[in-house]
Amino acid sequence: MSSSLVDKLNFELAAEQVIIDSSTDSIIDKLGIEILKEFKIEIIEHLKGKIVASESKKIEYDPLPLERIDIPKKDFTFRHGSVPEIIDRIYYQALCNAIALKVDSNLTRIEDKVLFSYRLSDKKNDEYMFIESSKAYNDFISYQNLLCESNDYQYVLETDIADYFERIYHHNLIQLLEGFDCDYEIVEAIAKLLRKWNEGVSYGIPQSLWPSYLLGNSFLHELDIAMIRDDIKYVRYVDDIRVFCKSKEIAKRELMRIDQIIRPLGLNLQPSKTNIYEKKAFCDRIRPFSNKLEELKQQYDKMELNFDPYFNEFELMQIPEQDIEIKGLNDLFDSATNYPINEQELKFCLNGFSYTQQPNAIPFCLLTLSDLPHLSVMNYLTVDNK
């Protein structure tokens, strides 16, 4: 590693992005973030010194161990989570920032409406790494609604990848980044950081961090290209995949082909989340939530709602009065909690109450904690108003 690595990285921007990104962490290190805000210059200088020292001794940068956490899942098992120390998180962000433009420019074009998730902001040195990520998920759903109107498709294949971020194989990721013509020194530093974090294991990247979304978003690029090349109507949001097909036989064929493409990458499809639907059944399933969002928007002329379940982010913008914004959420919450519970709507509401610091749903969360830990714990009960 050459002594020029520090000169290639924008640590100040990375630190500002870490502060913003941390607001949606599964476990928010408020003390660490407040220390970063207060002593940002000192922390950055310490990080630079640590990098230079490792270069001068010709040893790898040695990050602090990840904090390992277990995040509840719908089936009552746990998803493994990991939280880097602040100083290492800044380093990770700065490294990925340095290759972000190369990465995003190699992905499918936004106007192609294939890849909707986590596209790089077009503003130079933007403290928000991506373009309105929560709106992008709404666009993902809206485009599927549009495809539902087409007579060209009669079946929809829906699938995603099992333990996606945990199974990203470093060697394949590095090959991809090198193929994008990313800076070799930066790519090598990312590879070494990931390997150190994983204690020598060659797969897995920390989840729910902006740099990981950049890397994870690109890892399925080969699949995107294959589907586009064969003129398949295919859309993706991270590892959430939809394929619109003319017949059930074609849907089965595309399912097999997706599996064949991702297996060499060390990935497997999630059986419990893989289904082939008749178009009407699929559209009826995704439309109710979209329609309710539209109803909420129409209640108030100045209300804009964005929600991204992958990023655990909720936005309510340009709302004149607090009581107005809460009324719409309360109405949707009442609907979502009627039996059978609609988890997508419920998650939306819990994020909304968290965002607006309203305790409205706390009794429900406490009552259903044993049945819905994946929603109540991570999306609501961890906020200040608990």
C-alpha cells in the first residue's frame, strides 16, 4: 500500500455521511456520534495517523472488532448484524466514496428502470450518499403497478436471496470492482478491511451501512446484464427481484436461470420468499398498500410520504401541522393492526411514529412483542420515546 492512500480519501465528507447514516442504525451509538460531532477533526487526524503508521510499517490497517448483534426475523430466528467502531466506519465510508462514481456509472442506467436501489447522488460531495433512497422504493413499487396494467405479462416471479449481505464473497466482489476499473489501491484496502472485520473469513459485509449498500447493490450486476441482454422484464431492489413473464413456463425458466447465475457467486435464493403468481394475484397483493399511501398523500396538498423498508427510513416532508401528519398515520395504523395484521403497513406506521416521536403504538408493540419482535424491537421500541 503506497503512502498516497490518505491523499485519495475525503475523510471530512465521510465523517458527515457517517453521522447522517447512523440515524437509521439498528442500534444507534448516540454517545459515539456525539463524540464524533464534537471531536471530528481530532478523530479524523487519529484515523489518518493510523493509516500512515500501518503503511510505514508495511502492515495491514487493523480495525477494531465489529460489535456483533442479533436482529429478530419474522420466523423468530435472528439475522446477524454488525456495527463498526466510529473510526473504522469513517475509513470504510471514505474508501467506498473513492470508488462510488466508478461503481454507479457501471451499473444499469436509472432510466432503464431495472435497478431502483441506492443510486449515487449526482450532487458533488453530497452528505447524503444516494439519491432519495426512500422515494426510490416507492418508484420500484409504482413501476410494478404500471407493469400490472400491461397485457404483455400474465405471471410474475418474485424472489430474493438468502442471507444476502452475509454471503457476499469477497473475491467475487473484488473482481467485480476491478472490472469496473476502480482504483486498485482503494479496492485492495476495502478487501483487507472486510477480511479483518470477518477475522479472515472471505465472505460477508456489514449490513445497514451506506458503503455496504453501494457494494451490495453492485454485486448482482452480472444478473442485471444477463436479464437485460435477453430482453426480460426484470426489476431489482437490492436482492429483491421481480420478473414479469408471458407464461408460467417462462417464469419457471427464468427462476432456474437466476439460480444458475447467482450460484457461482456463492448465493442461493430464499425458498420461503420465492413464488410465481398469476399477475392479478400479484397485483392485488401489492396494490392495497400503494393505494393507501396515495390516499394519505391526497389528504393534504403539502404532504409527501416516502418509505424504504430496506433502509428503515421514513420521510414526512412539508407538513404544516404535527396533528395533521399524525392523523393519517393513525388511520393507516388502525387498518394495519386489524386481523390479519398487515406487516408492510405496520412497519410503515411504526417508522412514521418513530420519525415523528409519537408514542401512539407503544401499547400495541409491548402487547405483540413475543409475536412480532422483528417489527416492534427494531422499528419502534428502540427510539427515544420508549
